[in-house]
Amino acid sequence: MIAARHLTKKFGTILAVDDVSFEVKRGEIFAFLGPNGSGKTTTMKSIVGLVKPTSGKILVHGIDVQMHEKGAKASVSYLPQRVVFPENLTAREILYFYASLRGISRSDADEALEKARFNGFSEKYIGEFSGGMVQRLGLAVISLPDTPILLLDEPTASLDPQGVKRFREFVLEQKEQGKTILFSTHLLAEAEQLADRVGIFVSGKLVAQESVDGLREKFLKNKTIEDMYLHYVETFEGQHQ
Amino acid sequence: MRPWSVISAIAVLASGQMESQGISNLQSLISNAQAGETILVPAGEYDGNIIIDKKLILIGLGSPVIRGTGVGSVITVKVDSCVVRGFVVERSGKMLVDEDAGILVKSDYNVIEDNVLQDVLFGVYLFGADNNRVRRNDIRGRKELELGERGSGIHLWNSYDNILDGNDIADVRDGFYIQNASRTHIERNNVRGVRYGLHYMYADSNVFLLNSFTDNVAGAAVMYSRGIRIRNNAFLRNRGFASYGILFQDCHDMIVDSNVVADNNIGLFFEASRNNVFQHNIIARNDAALQMFQNSNGNVFTENNFIDNLSPLLVVGKKTETRWNRNDRGNYWSSYDGYDIDQDGVGDVPMKIQNLFQYLEGKAPHLRLYLYSPASQAFAVAANAFPVMNINTEVDRMPLVKPVDLSKLGILTLLAPSRGNHQKTNDSVPLFAALPGLGIFVIGYLVMKRRSRQ
Amino acid sequence: MTFSPVFHIARQELTVNVRNKWTLIFAVIFGILVTGIAYFGMIAEGFSGMQNFARSSASVLNLVLYIIPLVSLAMGTLSFTGDKGSAELLFSQPVLSSEVIMGKALGLFASIALSMASGFMVAGIMIISKSGPQGLTSYLAFTVLSLGLAFVFLSLSILVATLARRKSKAFGFALFLWFFFVLFYDILAIGITLLLSGSTMNLFLFLSLFGNPVDVVRVASLIIFDTATIFGPAGAALLRFLGGSAMSVTLLVCALLLWAILPMALAVKIMRRQDF
């Protein structure tokens, strides 16, 4: 569903993404794992055209993102790392707005709102929302268009435990519907629990991509997956310095 | 006894008699009349053209119409001391060079009064005619013609000592055209909607009194003349790209006082005009109050009110030798922001008449395109803030802090009706108009607040 | 570019801005200023009350030339350097950046136009109640020109926001642009004009007017009010140069359109290559 071929992105002289190639299959949950600034976000953004690659290309659903941005984006829903909505719009208005951009009817949007159990908050202004509520709205917005691909950038970074739990439920629910999901995180546990496969970013490079089980097997049984992750990070950061 | 009041005989024509004689016989009536007779002409229509070749008094009763042939002048007065009164004169010829007029006067001591002249090229034409009186005539030119193809309302050529008063002139080329006509007295005429209200050349020692020149391309163009007195006139709303209330070209030793010059492009325009005195005039709301070429020297301005002009003075060239005060009395400038500590009515700070932008305009006239731009205002402020940039050579050292009371100007009483109209308007109306608008804002705001609380 | 997303984005932008207190505050301030100026302009009328409409409008014109560019620049910069998270979500939707820009610009413009129109309406009602409806069409044309000026500076603000990206930097740049077009450009033009002479001088002066949208609106308004005569012979020369007053207004409006379109088009071009 998503394929990156030799994706490279430079910001000025800084190499943010360095020759990254990977593939995410239909129905798969793929996690980008890596420390902050390792290139996860930049890679994700290039999938929805927010970042223009310096070289290499990305195919979404077989469509080249750079050549047919609008067509490629039609099958992707992306949740930015820190989603923000205009403070003086209501939840319902925001949902209506994004529905209209995707050609979705208002009744479908109403339905989505109900499903997300927003009942009491639908007519409230975002300015009065808690962080958790904003996240719920964000998830409602990206699940609304029923795109085959979901992209979530650090979705749990600023959430309380309850929010994290809700997110987990959301992912599993979407997986059941057969969606392809790509999310990034720096929490090992999250990747371990949710993902089918993991790609590990260190200093702009995708240093490993394996199934969670495969990774675990690769290393000796006495090592936890955490040790493995740190091993990658140390090895590759050491190489760079 | 004045010549035009002499009536030696009266020939009363009964209307019945006239009708039996046909309507085209006015000329034969004149031919049959004795010199010195008075002919009373009843209402009706009469064919022109008419030539008055003996001393007659022609009086129209009930506005009889004399219609010309469309060639030449409708009435030509060839002998002295005639009177033409109370006629409607129409349909003159079309030739400017032949002086085709409603009434062409080629003799002296005549009275042309209370006539209506319409569809004529020239209205009244005094051709080498002295000591005539032209009064209370209504003159309407041919509106359908281009300005340049029309004749003048009252045209004087080589004619002296005439009195022109109480005429009402519109739709001609120039209201008055006066050339080589000294000692003319022009009083209480009203000229509007023409090219030059007054076009004036080589005519000295004339007097203008209580005339109004409004809505013309130019109020008055006074050229090559000496010793003219212009008093109590109004020059209003003369607008166009090169329009002025009064243009003075090569005019000297005039006295211009107690006039109203308002809402013109340029109030007073001077070129090569020297030693004139301007006193007690109201010069208001013109785009530029005064424009002077630097060759206009020695003019004196004292006790005038300069009010709300966009630019008080444009100088073409470097500077003029204008005297901006006399007998320790300068002028009132509405833009003056000085003070008067000693309370003598004269400001303690000299009035710098031009600001930097206006000064620069004198150097590059097209800079006027930047009028109303914030930059031009910045220039004005800058010149005050940085004395180095101060270029003012035109200074009124005795500026008056209060307007001179000119409320008793004769001309103001003539203008009174239009004045009253504008001042009567209710000042509270705009506030009432503004209230609903503010109401809409407040209600809109409250509605929005309410929705947000839901 | 398709119409539907442009419309939806514009509508959302308008809703956000109308609910924003600033739109209301601008409307009230603008209304009060315009009305006040027109009102005091009338009180200050001379003894015979001539030239009512034209002079009041000329005073309003001055205000328009100062305030509208400033407000448009501020509102545009504010909106286009808005929250990153919000922009990311929006731009990740299946829309083109040109559609987003057009939509936001139109929505913003609608909100500015709304506040301006109410201000103009109040002043217009007031002027008409005092001096009659004879200048109404010119006044409407003037309102349209003012709206055009607002759009031009909105367009410029989009370019500024796109280039500067950071809010503080964009604001600084916008403020500079305002200062430049409202004041500095004209001073520069006047200075250069004084250095030239003869027909070169006039040609430069005429053409320089087109280089500044503020001047374009100022001159076009004065022509529309039929008060171009206050420019005296310079006005006549300009009209002759441009080919009559109808032609002049047409040319000036075209220039204004270019000023409205070009910065925005450039912003779209730049944004296409920009990363978030």
C-alpha cells in the first residue's frame, strides 16, 4: 500500500532522511520507531505531500505522490503530531468541514460524531476542549473518510493513560476493518503491542525493518526488545559521530 | 437729461391694426415712423431681421417675439439714442466673423433692456458703440453647439463708457467678452455654465460690482488691463483641469476687494501681473487658493480670509515679491497653527504659506498627482520638524488669528439663498444614521456570543 | 484547481474570522472612523456647502489608504502563519495548495469586506442623508476600489507569510511593506521625479503610479469622483497619457487586478515547493 524508494530529504545541509526504502502491505500495522529527530516525521510527511523529497519517490496505492499529489492523498488520512483546530469552531463544524473536503455528506459526518460518542460536546467550541477531547476529535476526523490508509504521527505523545488506551482501541478497531496503518512512536511498548512490523529510524536512516517477533528472535532470548532498540541506536549514532 | 429717456412722440399701435397689416411688418412700421417716435409693439410674433436706422423707442408689450431669418443679426441698431425694451429676440445667423447677434449695436447712447435673447450666436454685441446701457437681459446661447462655436453673451469691441447691469447669461462661449473697452461698468450680472464668465482684454479703468460667475470653465480671465476695480463679486465652482476663479494676465494697479472666490480649481491665478491690491476677499475651498508665476511682483494681500484651501499658494518659479500684509495686518489662514499671546489679533508666529510639498510642486507641477498621498503629508510635516528643510520664502508675518468679519459683504446677501440651504441641514441626522449601523454591530456581536455559549 | 474545496475552505475561514473578535473590532473602528471623518468633513464645510460628496470622500480616501493596507496585511499574515498543526491537517487533505490559498484568501477577504462594507454603508447613509444621492454610484465604485485595495494587500500578505513562514518575521516584513507602499515608495518616486526633467520626468511620474497599489487606488478614486481636476494640469496630462478618464480607470483597475493576482500566484508557486 505504501512504498518508499530511496527516499532522501535534506533541509539545507542537514540530512533528515537518508536513502530510506520500505514497504507497508495491505492490512498491516507498521510502526516507525526511533528517537526524536531521527526522520520518522519527515518520512511520514512526505507520504502526504507535506514534505517534498530531495530524491527518491513514494508510492501510495501505486500512485506516485509527487506526480499526483491530490490522487495519492485521497486514499490517506493523516493525523499530525500535534493537531490543532481553530478555537472558535465547534466539533461538528470541524467534522463537517473535513467531510466536505472529502466529498462526504453531513449525515455521514453526524454519524461519525455519534460513533465517537461526542454527543455532549458536538456543539462546543474547540477552545473549551481538553487535550484528550482534541485528540478524540482528531481521530474522528481521520477515520471519517474511511480511507484505506491511516497515518498517525506520534499519536500518543501527549496523552494521558486513558487517551493511550483509547488510541489502542482505535487502532485495533481500524485494523479489524482491514485498514493499513502506519504510526510513529518512541515508545517500544506501543510498537510491540500494536504493530505487525517495526521500522527503526536512527539519524535519518531506516536501520532495520522486521516483524516484532522476527526482531525478537534475531536477538538472543536473554535480551529484551528494549536492549535491541538501544543497541541499534547506539551503534548507528556512534557511526555518525 | 440722459439721452435714452427722451421720448418725443408716441405711436400706439392697436393690436387689431397690427394684425391687419400682417405680422412681418415691423420693419415697414419702423420705416414709416418719424425719428424720435415711440413704438409700442403688442404681443405676437414678428419676422426679423430688423434694422433701426432712425432714433426710435421700441417697446414690447407682453414679450413680443422677433424672429430672425437665421442670417445676420436679428436687430441692428445703427443710430444713437434708441431704446429696445421687452422683446424676445431669437434666431440670429451663424457666422462668428459677421458678429451675428440677437442685438447688434453700432451706435451710442442706446438702451437695450428687459429683453430675452435666445437661439442667438452673440447676445448683445456692442461694435464701436459708446455710452450704451445693456441691462436686465436674459441671454441664452446655443447649447447644442460646442463651446468654441458659440458667441459671447455680451460682446464689446472698441466700445467705451458702457454700463452692463442685471443681465443673466448662460450657455454661451464667454459671458462677457470685452476688448478695447475702457471705463465699462459691470454690475449685478449673473453668468454661469460658460467657458469664461468674463473674457477681458485691453480695457482699463473698469468697475465690476456684485456680479456672480459660477460653474464656468473659468470665472474671469482679465488680461492686459490697468486700474480695474473688482468689488463684491462671487467666483464660484469654476472647475476643470485648468480652471480658476480669476486669471490675471499682465494686469496692474487693480483693486480687488470684498469678493468671494470659492470652490474653484485655482482661486486666483497671476502671470506677469504687478502692484495689485487684494483686500477683504474670502478665498475658500479652492484646490489651490493662489497660483503665481514668479514674474508677478508687488501684489499686496491684506485682511483676506483664506479658508480650507487644499493648497494656499503654488508658486511657479522660485519666489514672488508679494507683500502678505499691509499696515501690520496680514491675512487669516485657516491652516495657521500659531498663537497670539499679546492678544492683538495678530499671530506671534509668522505664517509659512507653503509647505515643502507645495514648494516642490512649484518646481515639478506634475507632482500634484501625489496630492492626498500620505507622502505629501509627510513632506509637510517633515518641513516643520526639520527646519533645515524649510524652504519658505512666502511668509505672512502678520497672520490674523481670527477671520476678518466679512459677513456684511454685499455679495453674500446675493448668495444668501444657496447659503441658507446648506446651513439649515440638521446636524444630528448623521448621528441618527450612524446609530443603526452601530446597533447592527452590537446585535451581531451578542448573537455570536450567544451561539458560542450554547 | 476545482471550485468546491476553495468554497469550503473560504467558508470555514470566513466563519473563523467572523467569530474572531478582531473582525468585529475592525468593523466598529472602521465604521466609526469613516463615519466620523465624513461627519466632521461636513461640519467643516464652508459657508456654501459645495463639493460635499467629493470632499468627504476624499477625506475618507485618506483613511482608506492608511488603514486598509495595514488591516489586510495584519489579518492575512495572522491567518497564513497560523497554527502549524492546523495547516498540516488541512494540507494533508486531497486538496491542492493553490486551492487552500485561494480558499483562505477568499474567506479572509470576505470577512474584511464585511467589516469594510458595514463601515462604508454607515458613512454612505450619512453622506446621502446630508447631501443627497447624487454621488452614490461614484461612492459605490469607490467602495469597490477600496475592497480591491484590501485584496491586493491580502495577496501581498500571503506572499509575505509564505516567504517568512515564522509569524514574528512575517509581521515585521508586513509592517515594512505597509510603510513602504503607504509612504516610502511615494517619497522615493517624488525624489526621483525631481532629479529628472521634461518628458522623462512626466513619463516616470505617470508610470510610477502603477508601481504602487495605494497610488493606483488613490488616483482611480479621484478620477471616479470626478475630482481629478484637483490635480490641475497634471491630472489632464495624466488622463491624456492614459487615454481619457474611462480608459484611465480601466487601466488602473487592470493594474490593481495584476497587483491582486501576481503576489498570490507567486505565493502558490513558492508554496508548492515548500515543506511543512
